[in-house]
Amino acid sequence: MKTKITRIFIFLIVLLLCCSNVFATDITTPDANVSDKIESSKTTFEIVDQSKCEMDFGDTGHFTKELTSYDIEKRELNITLSVTNSAQPETVQKPIEIFLVLDNSNSMNRTYKEKIKKDYVTQSATTFVNSLFEYFDNLKMGVVSFSSADPVTTPGAKLGTTADAKLLVGLSDSKDTVQNAITSYTSETGPYTNIEAGLSIAQSNFTNTPDVEKYIILISDGVPNLSVDTEHTLVYSGATSTNTKNRLQTLSTEGCHIYSVLTGFYEKDVKNPQAPTDPETGANMSYSQLAEEIFGTPEAPTVGKFYFIDYENLDTTVNDDIFGDITYVKPNYLKNIVIKDYFPQSIIDNFDFAQVTPPNIGSVTDVDYSDNSITWTIEELKAGETAVLVYKLKLKDTVDPDILNKELPTNEKVDIEFETPDGEKDKVTSDVSPKVKVNYEEPVVEPEPEPKPEPEPEPEPTPEPEPEPDDTVAPQKIPQTGVYTSLILVAIIGTTGFAITRLIFIKKTK
């Protein structure tokens, strides 16, 4: 009897445990692993501040950073950086004194390509003088010719002195006077060339006026075989070259701008039978070797600028190259401009950066993530020039929740380092910036439609109608959890156990 009761009791306990497990499976916990990023498609984009960042630097530099366009739907914006040098090109205002020092030796009467060499000189010089007087209001010009007389035909002529050159006209502010001197330059000639004498005459006829720009334009068809105050006459190279070169250097030291034009480049390799021999080859020195001893080379001149050309290039050299150099325009450059645009971390983390228009002047780096900046470098910005850079900031596909509904500056600050035309270095900075806002848009949840009640089935005709099935829907869902079932079974087991115990007790008492 006891064994049977025990078995019944164990069966009820097992049944209780099984029912509890089965019904408990209806209780589930949702997955809590949710991304901490927000899809940008669930946000709206807003421009809240279009403040323009502006800075002046130096006397003429001006920087602007501004929001120039945006697309709300695409969640992107374009920012334009511009740098302007508002200075104007400045012409030289100092008084100008210029001497034309022209070769008048007999060789200038020879013909080159069916044209007399002197004609090349007079035509170029005439145009040059006209242009200079039109350009400058404070100009004075003079003309010196050089050629040495032949003692054989000119008794008493002394070679190797300043008499080997002649002042045709001193410094004059009259264009006509200077032009007449150029015309008369062709009337007197001599067989020898003393360039130093012509330079010396010009040197002694400059004024001592302070702040005057002084120029010498030397034109010759050959290297000298004479110099001033020397016993070495009619000698190429040696003392003649040294004295002439020293005179050029002295003039340059005194502040005179020297333009040396040597024609006859087509003869540059011709050996001069009166010149010394080249130690390396044993041959007489060539025309170009003799010229280099005095003037250097066009690439590395002794002083000023040196042009080694042929006669048909003389007009271009004088009226384009030299004229352009003398009519100097002060550029008023701004140099070595370095612009650093720093982005906040919120912009770096949530926006993509891209160049829309590369800078028209200078170069720009990609984003440097060590300090979250881009660097725009402009080596030189001339007067009147404007440099422009446009870049885009576009919201990424996902964004950090902590930027939502906040005003976001598009940059942290802008630093500008620069160098003035005088070589001074300085720096300016600004933290003014356009601002944007990314707002979170709550998703709209559509309510589920209420289920339509199913139509009641038509009763089937029967001789004796069966009772209609009970389709009553419980007003509340019947609980399906294992908790209630377990309580019921515990109650049943408890009651059964009590009844069995009581039954055993009664039997024992009997």
C-alpha cells in the first residue's frame, strides 16, 4: 500500500516539473545588442548659422571663409575659402637717369644681312627713347659714343684715354634732344674700341641727386682692344679685359644698373688672330672667350644683365627685355601664406571631407588627423590676385547620437601665417564659423488594424439541431505561462497527499 502511494506521489511531482518547463518556454527576452549609431536617413539637416569668417593680414591681405551653397536633402554643404591681395601694382616713382653707351667704331659701318650694323642700333635706340619718355615723367637721358681715332690719320691722337669716347649729349629731359644725339652718333668713327672710356664718360656725367635710379645700356659689336690709363693698347684680353671688367663692377657697386648688349653672336666661335692663345688648345682665343673674360655669360653675368645676340634680335632685346626691366613694377607680393583650417572632432567623426574645386593658386593637403586640419600653402600672391579653394562636408551614412539636436561649428579655428613684401612674418587667427544642426526624426509607427470578426457559420439543417458551437472569444487572453499551471498542480498534489495520509491514518486506528 505504501509503495503504491509513493509511486503516485512521485508521478505527480514529475508531471508538475514537466508542465512547468513546457509552459515557461513562452517567456522570451529580446536581444539587447543595438548599434550606438543612428542612420543619417532618420535625421534632418539644418543650417543654423551662416556667419562669415573674415581676417585682414598685413597691409593688403584679406581672408574669407563662408558657406556658399548647401543641399538639405543630400545633407551636404560647400565652404569657400578665399585669399585676396588688395594691393595695386606700384610703378617706380624715383627719378630716372639713363645713358646709352654706343659703339661707334668703323666695324659698325659694315653690313649684316643687307643692313648696316649702325642702322640696327639707331632704329632700336630711337624706339627705346620714345617709349621711355612716354612712360616716365621724371626721366633724363644722355648719349655717349666710343671709338678711338687712328694716330696715323689723326696726328696727336692719344690712345688709351677718355678721349677714346665722346659725350654726345648730357642728361636731358628733352626727347628731341636725345633723338638728335642718336642721329649724330653715326657721323664720327674710329678704328678701335675702348668700352671703358665710354663707361667712364657716362659715370662722370650722372648727377649726385639722392634716390635716383641710374642705368647704363651698353651696345657694342666687339670686345675692346683698348682701356683707360694703360700702356697696354691695342691688346685683347689681359689688362684691357681686366680694366673694363673693373669699371663695370665699380659702376654696379655705386648702384648703377648695367645692361651689356654684345652683338655678333654668329661669330662667337671665330678665333681672333690678335688675341692670346688658349693654354689648353694652343689656338687664339675666340670671340666668345674674350667676351666672357669681361662680361661673364648671359646665365652668370659679371654685373647686371648680359645679352649675347645677333643684330636682328637687337630690337627685341632693347625694347622688350631691357625696357620691361627698367619700367619696373613693384609687385607688392604677399609671400609664404600658410592657412590652417581646424575641424572639431564632431565634424571629423560624422562628416566626409572632399575638395570641390582645388585651389587656383597654391596647394592644399588632405585632412591631417593628428590635429584635424587641412593646410593651404600659397608661396606668392601678387597684387590684385585672389586665390580660391572650395571643399565639401557631407554627413556620413551613420552618425553619433551625441551630435543630434546640437549646433555644430564647421570649423574650430583658422590660423594664417604670412610674410609681408618687407620680409616680416606675422600670424592672425579666428574662430568664427558657419554652424549646422542634425536633428533626429522619430519614426512614425502605424497602428495595427483591428482584426475583423469572423462571420458565424450557418447552422446545418438536421432533424434535431445540434447545439451551436461556442464561438465566444474570451475578453482576455488565457494566461499560458507555467506559473499558473504549476500552482494548480501543487494544489492537486497537496490535496491528494493529504487525502492519502488521512486514509492511512484511519486504517491504522481501526
